[in-house]
Amino acid sequence: MFTIDVDRQELAPRAPGLSVGFPMHSLTGAASSAAVLFELEPGAELPLHKDSAEELLLVMSGRAEARIGDEVGTLEQHEAALVPAMASHGLRNIGSEPLRVFGTFSASTVVATFEEPQGPEGLQVVVIGAPIEIGLPLAEAVAA
């Protein structure tokens, strides 16, 4: 049995106020699902991006403004949102405490494409579950 403890999962800083971990994916033995855990400091955001697989996001603590496609709404502790595959989406912490979100994907390898370059490397494409860490800049901007 493969298990994870979301309270003890190590997260890596990816952007100011954003730390992320991918505890379950194809390289950990998952056949058809993957998981993400991320934390946003107050005011920080997970930038708009599209994932190649459907994603279910569950707010474990905190309060978020969620944007999925053209819709914007609020998610609070123990509320979840379903993100269709290839739907533009992002979250922003609108609370006064850290926002912790656990998400699951409907595929064990997921390609995330960000609308804007991320981090000092300017990455826009990130592959979760790849045999090696893959992050690539794009030659042209991605349309929303």
C-alpha cells in the first residue's frame, strides 16, 4: 500500500509565497492518478495555467479565490473544486493564514502549461511524473 501523510509532505518553493510537492505520480508507482500539495502565503497566488488532466482541488486550510475558465469563486476549508482538463485555472490566497490545497489528477503523468513564464528560469511547461525533471520555457506566449 502506498500512502502519504499530507501534514508531513515536504514542499519546495517555486515562486514567492508558493511551495509545491507532488507526492504521487507515475514515478512513485501510480498507474492512472497523481497528486499535488501546495501552500500559498497570504496574498500569494498559483498563476493561471492549464493541466493535461482533470484535477480535483480540496482546500485543507485557509481561504482561496479560485478562477476556473471564466468563473471566479471562493473556496474555504474542506471545499473542493473540479477543474476540467485544459481549463485555465489559478488560485489566490485571500485569507490571513497560509492556504493549503491537496489536489488529485486523473492521470499519473500531467503536463502543466502556464500562461506566463515562471521563476528565474522562465519555465512555462512543467511535466509531473516525468522520468527526469522537465521544465521548459516557450518560444511564444500561450493564449488563455
